[in-house]
Amino acid sequence: MNSFLGDSPGRTAIKLVVVCLIVGVVLAWLGYTPDNIIGSIRYHFLDLWYNGFEALGTVGNYLLLGAIVVIPVFLVLRLMSFRR
């Protein structure tokens, strides 16, 4: 356990409490709250989710648009080479 934590569990817990307190004071001084941070993370993942599917829809539209031209040309070229 000590090798994983880097020290004894009690000392590690005290160090983490002190660091959390210092970081909490700095973030509060900057105007952040737990709700702000959690809301920002939630908004980021929701935005990524919606934009990701929008990007997939755009790729699908490009694929269909290209297929409308490429597939018939491919079939015509294959039919022309088949006759030889």
C-alpha cells in the first residue's frame, strides 16, 4: 500500500486534505464554485456529444453525395470493360 500511495495512508490523506484546501481557496478566490465546474464539464460533454453526431451526419451527407456520382460511373466503366 505504501508503494502505491508513496507514503503511509494517514500521511497521504493529510497531504491530500491540505492540497485540496489550498486549491479550494484559490478556486474560490477566482470565483469558481463546484456547481460551475460540474456544469462546465457537463456542458462540454453534451456539446461534444451533439457536435459529434452532427459531424457524423455531415460525413454521411458527403458520402451519399459522392455515391450519387461515383457508383453510376463505376458501374458504367465496369460494364464497358466487361464487354471486351
